Amino acid sequence: MAKGPTPTELLTGLSYKPPEKGWMDVKPDFRPGTYCNPAAPKWMEWLSYPFPDKRSIPDNEWALPENWKEIVLEGMEDRLKRFRSLKVFFDICVRCGACADKCHFFLGTGDPKNMPVLRAELLRSVYRRYFKKIGRVLGEIAGARDLTEDVIKEWFFYLYQCTICRRCSLFCPYGIDMAEMTLLGRELLASIGLNIDWALASVGQCYDKGSHIGATPQAFKDMVDFLAEENERITGINTMPPINRKGAEILFVMPSGDYFADPGTFTMMGYMLLFKYLDLDYTLSTYAAEGGNFGWFVSHEMGKRLNAKIYHEAQRLGVKWILGGECGHMWRVCNQYMSTWWGPVDFLEKPVSPITGTHFENASVHKMVHISEFTADLIHHGKLNLDPQRNAHIKMTFHDSCNTARGMGILEEPRYIINNVLPEGNFIEMPPNTIREKAFCCGSSSGINANENMELRMQGGFPRANAVRFVHDKYGVNHLGCICALDRATLPTLLQYWVPEVEVTGITELVGNALIFPDELERTTDLRDRDLVGFGELAEEAGEEEE
Ligand code: SF4
Ligand code: SF4
């Protein structure tokens, strides 16, 4: 973090002491480092979002439209009709508090409004006031409050301090889904012109150029060429992938983070090596060059607009099914929303692995298979010749990404792969209450991985980093693995702050390291150009130890 508190200062300032005033009387503290910048008008205009304007949070220039209150209440009424779940979630909470200490933002900030139960109450109190008789009559006594500009400011602050990770829902006896409420609350904010810049700029870039990072099709092709050259330099294998090839069996879609920035690029190199090894009949696409979907962080409608490209491209290219890379929210969207948005995907076939013949029954509706499912199946059928010693310099723990783990149940596949590509004993789990379904979020997902809210991100990511710190200190773990591109973008910053000794890696990168091609060059480095054990500096170190 360029400016802002050091880790020690952040922890020293952390307190869980309840505030002296009631929650309705405490206003959010818009301190630099703790909130996201409002969206620039240019992106709002580009995406046809209402009420584009220059807004400045510190200057208190929110530029709300005149009839903002009417718009929000009508929007809430509309969503209460369309999303039965919202009404149920508003009505059934019994304030048991089981969720209270389960949110990483509460644990990292100590702010009671980051307790999921209270975050929901920010919205629920307005619902009670305008849509429930008891709230209309008894007001504050019934937990109801008027919708005011201060309430809107509070929503903006706290709904962008929720990464829609759903950890709290896991502990709620009623399964109340805070993520759904946050998303619908964000939609209401957007209806009066309040969006955050980082998310909307990414959506706008995706809409405009084809990927969140604004890479054009030509830039995508250049990056892929470069990574293929890197693979060839290190392994001697030509992994240049086909692009926009009609009639391929499989369309492979990856998040743009995997071809744009380290360490995602090493995962991309791993995909390309794996597919070359299998001689897979696949293609990449310059049109569907973004599997990620920041649109979903903004609204259901925008999520659908961005997602459209994947199916359209699969149809245009005439593939049989879709294989997807290591991404989290891409999978939440594809697995849980895509077939509802688009209906039956009749033009694709139920995915069958051409190498093992496995029928992926779990993908029979949306016709997309996750690379971890695909690779675990290959290893299970003995189709990969792997040398785990090539990853002997890596002692790793695994971060379950919220969307793949809690959202899709992909828990065993990455672990199975890891255990087959690392030497025995090199995989260490973090404490049980921080992994699998109970995994702590990276603290920067759902479109809030901006730079201006870095203090908040480091606070929200603290529980995750703390568990990494534990296995680093106790077992010498030096890598944190994950199967999500957003995690590969956010975790390096988080670990640099809290546990700088640990690096972040994708899992297919490790597969690429371990794969033995019959005609490859002798491998002396991994895909990051680091010496393998027994070569270069690591060989010298081993020699010195023996002496
Ligand atoms: S960030 Fe996660 S745990 Fe916290 S309120 Fe949101 S969904 Fe729940
Ligand atoms: S655990 Fe569920 S019922 Fe209990 S306070 Fe939290 S949201 Fe309400």
C-alpha cells in the first residue's frame, strides 16, 4: 500500500467494542482508503446507465436526481415482486446473530455494520417502513426508518464493503443470502446514478473492446503468441493455440487476467501446454476472450449482457461444448445464472471428455466444464505423465475461491490435482474453519479491487491472510494456490501486505510444470523461469548443505 496504515497500525486500531450510539444514529465515515470512487459519466453514458454525472464523495456531491426517493421505492417494490427470495430474506431473519462474526469485513474492520445481520438491516429497515404495516405504524420501534439521503450514503458505503461471498449464508440457520440482497441493493443504487468506477469501467471496457482490461482482439492475439513463445523457450514445445477456428470440438474460455498479468499468465501457459499434450480439438476466441463478468457485480441485466458473448460465440463457431478456465465469478454466473437467463442450450451437446469418455452430467444443462473437473478426470484415468519433483520448490496451501467452492462445490478436484503435481508432503491445508465451504474471501472481489479503497481491502482480506500466515510460519508454506483469476489479481497485493514471503499461483501452472512431453527440452526451470530443485542456484544450495 503506497500510503495508509502499516499492518501493525491496522491491527492496533482494530476494535470490536460496540459503539455507544444506536446503529441508526451512526453515519458512515468516508475516510480515504475505505470507499470506492463513484463511476465516471463516460462509462455510464457508454452503458446507457441513468443519471450520469460527476460525483465526489469527499465533497458531498452525490448529484442525486430530484425524484430519487420515488425511483428507489418503486425499484424496491418491483424487485420484491420479481425476486420472491428478497421478500423471504427480509421477513425471516430472527436476529440470532449466528452470522455476525462470519464476515471478513467485520473481522477486519470491527465495524458492526459489516456484520451481515446489520448489513441486511440497512435495506430491511426501509422495506419495513414502506412495505410493512407494522413499520408504517410503529416506525423505529419496529426497526423501520425513513429513506433519506443519509440512508443512501450508508447503502453506498456498506454494499460496496460486501464481496457477495456468501460465507455468512453458510452459518445462517435459514440460509439467508446476503449476497443476493447486496446485489439487489446495488441495483437500486445504480437506478439513481450511483455506481462505482472500478466495476463500471471494467464492464464498459468489456462491452467496448471485449475484455475487462480493455485488450482488443489484436492485443489478445499478441499476448497468446508471446505466451506460446515463452512455452517453447522453456519446454521446446510449440503450444500455439488455434483461435476463432470453426468446427473445433471445444471452445475454451478464460478470464482476461490469465493472459494479461502475472501470475495469471503462467496459468495460461499451463492451459496451452495441457491442451497441446492432449492434442485437444479446441479453439480460443477473440470475441469470447473474457470469461469473467464484472457485469454481474453491477446488475443481473448487465451480467446477462456480458455473458451473451460466450454462447453466441459457441454457436457461431459450431463447437460441441465449452471448457472454462480458472475463474471464480465466471463460474458462479455460468453455473447458476446462464441457463436461467438464456433457456435450454440446445445447440450444444452434453460435455464428454474426448480423452477419457467421461460424461460431465453436472454440466448437462449449461454445457460448460471447469478446467479443474476436466484435469482431475484426466489424472484419475491416468492420462497425464507427471513429474511432481518439478514442483519440489513449491510448498503450497490452497485458497478455496468463494464462487467455485461455496457457489459450485468444486472442493475436491483442485486438491486432487495438487496432490498429483506436488511431491508428497508439499501440500498443507490452512485451518479447517478457513477453507472449503468456510473459506474466507480474498476481501477484494465483486468489483471492489480498486486502488482507492486499499485500506478496506487489506482489512477485509486480513482473516484470509492470517490463515496463510499461520501455515507459512508453522510449515514453511511459500505458495498460495487458487483457481480464480480475480484471486490471482487480488491475493498478491494482500499477501504483499500481510505475508510477503508467500506467492500466488494458479493450479494449471503447476500441471504445466509437471507435464512430461516425450520430445521436450530438459526442464531446468519452471514456467516462471525459476530454477527447479537440482538445477542452478538450488543445486548450489543443496551442494553447500551437503558440505
Ligand atoms: S462479504 Fe460475504 S460474509 Fe460479508 S456480508 Fe457479504 S456475503 Fe456475507
Ligand atoms: S444468521 Fe440468519 S437469521 Fe441469524 S441473524 Fe444472521 S441472517 Fe438473521
